[in-house]
Amino acid sequence: MEKKRNSLVFCLTQCAIIFFLNVDCGFCKQKVSPPPINSTITLNQAVQIALKKNRSLQRSRLSLASSNLNVQLQNERFAIKIIPASSINYNSSDDQYWSVGAKFFKKTKVGISGSITPQIEKNDGNQRFSVSLRLNVPLLRGLGTDYNLDSLYGSLYALETARRAHYKQQDRLIIDTISTVYGIINFQKQIDLLLTQIEGLKRHISLTEVKEKNGLASTMDMYRAELRHKEVQNQLTIIEKQFETYADRLKDLLGSSMQSDLTVTASIDYQPVTVFLDEAVTIALENRIEIEQALRKSEESKRKVAVARHEILPIIDLQLGYKRYDEPESSFLDEEDWIVSLNGSSELFRSAARTAFEQANINFQQSKIDIESSREDIIREVRAQINQMSKKEQLIVDRGEQLHQAHGKLELALSKFNHQLADNFDLLEAQTQKQQVETDLLFDRIGYIIDTYKLRSVLGTLIDR
């Protein structure tokens, strides 16, 4: 019986534990924060995050949306408009008047406008119903789609310009992100090199201290080693500060919080690129958005010349009006009125309009010059980028040879110092030169990698359109 009681107690205890564990787990699921986002990102991930979350790019998207709404607003000018109208009047002689109606208005893209206005009105107990039709036909200024669609065409041009500006901003953002990522990697590698050198200097100082006690090294050797150690530590402090600056810059480009931790990775494999200048120039002239914008600007300027020429014309409008209405003693809509009028008004000399036309013509001539300037600027950019990459290729080869020589010099100086054939002056100098050549080689290799992306930007092929 005692065993059964103990077994029952054990089972109940197990059930209670399982129950409370399940309940606790349910509450824990509500309180546990989501797993932390991986703070290590690749170069491609950094670019994609920047394109999605960069704040300047987000503002640019909002500007695009605003330009698109402006196009819709200009299209609304040619939609049918319904304008309700009502009126109630009382006066001291107990006369009352009220009217209710609606105006249906439409303006066409050629400039002709018309309206239909049904109306019910009552005055001193007499009620009347009427329908009015009006038509306005511009005969000179105001007639034609080119003139009446000027605002719409202008808003479409502004939208296209905003899209090209957004594209260029994306291009610049990608280059800035890539440059910043590789800048961070450059500083990371430099920090590693400096830390390695500091560890080597610490060992050298310890060895020199032992040699000094045994009379195999001088006090000057200790001074030189300790001074070099301090110099490298100062360099490390400067590089770490630059690293933090670039890390904050990357966070800003990615739209991340400055409080977050971020680590980036990217390949630093060096692959020479073979590019022929003539072929590169042809590709750039076909793909660069600046050429497209310059051509589109010239077209828009030419259109503005036509609009300005139209503005010189005088205003002469043909107006037609027709009205059907009823009177108390007549049948429904039995009465009619009609009117035909020709109205004209304009300044006699129209000097302001003529001046505006001349200005528009000057802008058009300037736009044609801008096309040639854009072409020459692009050719110059392509040539400069290719020449820069070619020089860096040779520089990287030279740095490799210098590194080999610096390594040999360091080994020789180390051997002499270890065998008491020379002091540590040559050794520390060789270490400094080797570290400088390694830093320069790293800088040139990373700079060449960045230049490959800049070359694609200069050719207009960095982003697909």
C-alpha cells in the first residue's frame, strides 16, 4: 500500500511539473524577444539593404510619387467636372427666391470647352426650369493640343527627370556603399597588420632587454624599439578612429541605427580587367543616362519654343450659347434663347510674349550645346577611369616586387641583429618599410576593386534599367 501511495504521489508530481512547465513555456513565448539579426553582412547584402532602407533614397521615392501625382493632377484638367449650385434670397418686401442647379463642364485637349447647366428656380411663387448650353471655341491662341497640354507635357518631363535623378542617386549610393564597405575592410586589415607588428615589437623589446642585461645590446637599441612600439600604437589608434568613422558612415548609408553593431565581409581577390577605350566609350554613350536626359531636355526646350510662339497670337474666341426654359404661361421648356459672340483681347505689341519666345529659343540652343558637352564629359570620364585602373595595375605589380624586397631586407636585418652583427636600427627600419609596403599594396588592391565598380558606373551598366 505504501508503495502504491508513493507511486501515485510520484505520478501526480510528474504531471504537475509537466503542467507548470507547459504553462511557463507559454508565457515565455510571449516575453522572449526575437532572435538578434545577424550583424555580419556581405557586400551584396549591404548594397541591397542600402537600396531599400537608405533615407535619402526613400525621400527620392517620395519625390517620384509626388511627381506622379502631379501628372494625374494635370490629367484631371480635362475630366468632366460637376459643379452644384444653389441660392436662397429673402428681402424686406417678403419676396423670396431660390434656385438649384448643376453645371457639367468639360474642356477638350484641343482647347474647346463646353458646359450644360440644368436649373430650377422659383421667384414670387413662379417656378421655372431651364437648360443652358455654352460652347467656347478659341480661334487663335488657345487652340491646339500642343498648347493646351503644355502643363501635362511639362509634368511628364518633370516625372522623367525625377526618375533619371533617382536612378543616378541609386548609382551613387551603390558606389558609396561599396567604397565604404571596402574602406572598412581596408582598415580591418590594417588593424590586423598593426596588431601583428605590435606583438612582434613586444617580443623584440623583451629580447632586446635580455640582450642589454648580457651586454649584447645597447640602451639605444631599447630606446629605438620602445619608440617604434609607441609609433605603431599611435598608428593603430588613428586607424581605429577611421574605422569607426567608416562604420558609422556605412550605418547611415544602410539606414541602420548608430547603436547597432555591424560587420561586413567582401572578397579582396585582385583580378585585372581588360578594357579597350573605343569600345568602352561606345558602351558609355549608349547607356549613360546623362545622354538620355540631355536629349530629352532638348526635345522639351524645342516644345517650349512652340508654346512660346503660340503665346504671341492674340486671343479671339467664338462663344455659342443656347437656353431652353419655360414660363408660367407656357409649356415645359417651350421658350428658347441663343447667342453667338466673337470676343477678342490682346496687348497690341505683345512685347512680353515676344521676349519669352526669344528666351525659349535661347534655351533650346543651349540644350543642343549641352548634348555635346555631356558626350565630351562622358568620354573624358571613361578615359580617366581606364587610365587610372591601368596605372593601378602597374602600381600593384610594383608593390608586389617591393614587398618581396622588403621581406628579404627584413630577414637580413633580423639575422644580423640576432648574430650581433648590427644593432636594431636596420631591423626596425626594415619592419617599418615592410609594414608600409603591405599597407600600400592593400590600399591599391582594394582601390582597384572599387574602380571596377566605378568603371561599370561610368559605362552606365552598374544598374539594369
